[in-house]
Amino acid sequence: MKSGIASLSLRLFFVILLCAFASSAYAQYSFDALRLATLYPGQDPYNMSLGSSSAASYQGLGSVMVNPAVAGMADRSMVTFGFGVRDVSQTTLYPGLESMVLDERRPHHAVQQNFDDQQTGITHAGFIYKVPTVIGSLAIGGGYHQTAVYNSAYKIDFFNQHSSRTYQFLTEYQDLFDLAFDTFTIDNVYGEYESIFDFGGFMGVGQYAEVTQRGQAGEYNLFLSTEFQEDFFVGISVGVPVSNSSYEYFFIEESPLDNNGNPIYSGEAFTGSYNIDQVLFEEKVNVDAIGINARIGLLYTGFSLFDIGVSYTTRTRWNVDETFDVFLQTRFWDVVTYDGDVIVDDQDRTFGPVINDSFRGEYSYSLNTPSRFYVGASTDALPFMNLSFTAERVDYSRIKLRDFDTVDREIEISENNFISNNFKDVWNFRAGAAITVFDWMEPRLGWAWVRNPINYLEDNERHFFSAGLGIG
């Protein structure tokens, strides 16, 4: 144990008498923006079963999220509603880490851990009305369509011989740095800040964590589509996208115990040091966002073998409100004074203080997510199936954060530079097939390839496979 931790013991004595409270601001930015810019394929069962490949074919009300012009191809008025149940189960593995148990009261095994979570919610609700016309087609409608889900749940429970979560407090936002310093999670040793678990040399920590993310994004829209010339449809829509997500992070680090049940990070006489028991960190973040955009689409059905369609969605302007709660607690076994004595209470029991600190904050800002361009083709000229294909272009590097407070303008500039340097311009692809050999039912298959939007990540692409059955 280093003998230069004098200031820590003195500060600890005063904190035992009076625990300070600090409040500040903390928010997430670039990856929150990326989440708002990400749209998953499929907005209703019909559309989802065909991979949301609806740039040139009508596939239910969800089709208008890709190309509003295809609504003119609807054969009747209708009302739709959907309710979904989302269940996630994730497994955490620890490759390269060996199990280590120093005391049966604190077993931490480097094995796989399973954790799950479930959510329910409305996936879509809307209507389409086919206006009676003498020539051509006119359709109007509106509704809500789910566009993305935020569903993640995992946990860890193992002995980490290599690093500590407390290291991150040394490099994170000033607010969290101050919080860690006030609770002795980090401290100044010989002019340099160190983790509490580095005093005397790092010997590993037991770690337990649970992380859950919940929420969804969707869009309310109104649309109109008309066949203003034979075989030539045009459609427009106005959308109000909304998003709500919550993130909860619960993390405990414990000092290892020796075979006698004593903590390895032991206080030494005449050093003003202490025995650390555990550090608990809890973070809760809620993000609410609302935006506005518009779409215009074209569909041409005059070719004998196939139809083609294109559409353009404007940039979405979002207003984002974040609230966050952070709680940090450091618990000690005991404190050793400069005289070599262990602090005890009036009943001669070892006095291990528990120091808490927390803050709650709110932050609001705006951002623009990029425009989207769709192009696609479909055919019903094949003998046994109908095929559809859609390509989507999204330039994620054009995400732009806006309207930060003046004191945080440096963060805004830094985050926008990070986005432009690390987010990519991508093409996503979707395809669908409907089997038409049966008179009373239509089996459907879909596929979507969502490309990696981050240039420094590998294996970050997603393939979606879907299937459905239309009856009647």
C-alpha cells in the first residue's frame, strides 16, 4: 500500500461527518442520433413478410413508409391494427477468462450468463380510404407504424483479473469524474488520479452487472396517392416520428477475499488507508424524441413485365429530451488511521463507512437525421410467384447535432466531427416473394440486408428473414 494516501484518509474522515452532493449534466449524443436514424424493415404483417420491399408494389399500409405512391394500388378501403410482443434473451460469454473463486461468499465464475426481458406494444394502426373515381385512382389515409425496437438485456458475473469499471471514471465526462472523486472511487495519489482498486497494485475485482434497454420508435403519418395519368402514380406523405427509450445499467465491483475471508485491498498501519469492500454504480437514462419529415414517391406500372418505383424522404428534424439519474456508492470494511489504529464505533466495532453520491439531470437538443432514397421494381408476370426488390440509400455521416447550450458547443462540434469521420454512406437491400399457385392462400417470404453504418466496426451487418401467410 502506498504511504502517500494521506489526503484520502483526511478527506474520508470529513466525508464520514458530512457527505457532499453534486448535480451536473450528462447525456449521450452520437449513438443516440444513430439509433434515431435507423429504421428496421417491416411496418405491418403484410409488409414485414415480404422484407418491406415495397418501393414498387403495394404491401399493406406499411408500404407508405417506403413509397406513398403505391397506396394508389390498394384494391379497397380498410382499417388495420396490430399488437406485438417482443422477447429478448441474450447470453454473455467470457472467452479467455478463467474462473477464480477466492472465497465461497464471493464466487465469480467466468462462464456464460443468460438474461432476458420482454416488452409489449402497438406495432401499427391505421386506415386507407379509396375515394370513388371515374378514372384513375385516389387513396388517402394515415396511421402509426413501428419503425424500430430497442430491446436488449444482458448480465455479467465473473472475476476480472485485468481491469476495473472504475478506470472509466478517470476519462469520462467531468460530472462522473467529480462523482467518483467525491465517493473515493478514484483519488489523487502523488499528483495523479488512480482507481480505488489500484492502491497497492491491482489484484483483480469481482464484477456483477445487469444492463437492460427498452423502448421503440414509430411514425404517425398522413398520406395521399393518386393516378394522375394512366399507369403513373404519385404519392406524398407527412410524418411525425416519435421515439422513447430507457437504459438501465447496474454494476457492482467487489474487492477479492483471501482464504481467511479478509479483503485483499487491506489497509496498512500508519498509511491513512482503508479496506475497500465494494463500489456500486447505477445509471438510468430516458430519451424522448419527436420529429417531422415528408415523403414524395412515384410509381409507374405501364411496362408489361414489371413495375418501377422511386421515393425520397426528407431529412428528419428531431427535438430530443434526455433525463438521467446516476448513483454511486463506495462501501468500506474499515479505515486505518496514521496511528495504526482501526476506526471503531462506540461498541468497539469496526467502522466501515458507506459513502453515496448522485445527481439527476436533464438535457435538450436537436438533431437532423439523413434523407433516404428508395428505388425498386416488382413483377407479377411470373407463373408461380410475384417478386419485389427495393434498394435504400442512407448517408449516416450527414447526421448533425444542433442547438446545444453555449457552454456545450465544443461537445456539439466534437460529436459532429466524430459522426462525419466514422459514420458511413450505405445502401440497404430488401427482397420479397409471394407464392401464387394457390387460390385461397399466399405464402410469403422476405429478406432484408441492413448494412453496417460505422466504419471502424466489423461484422456489424444484419440480415432479416421473414415469412407470412395471406389467406383469402
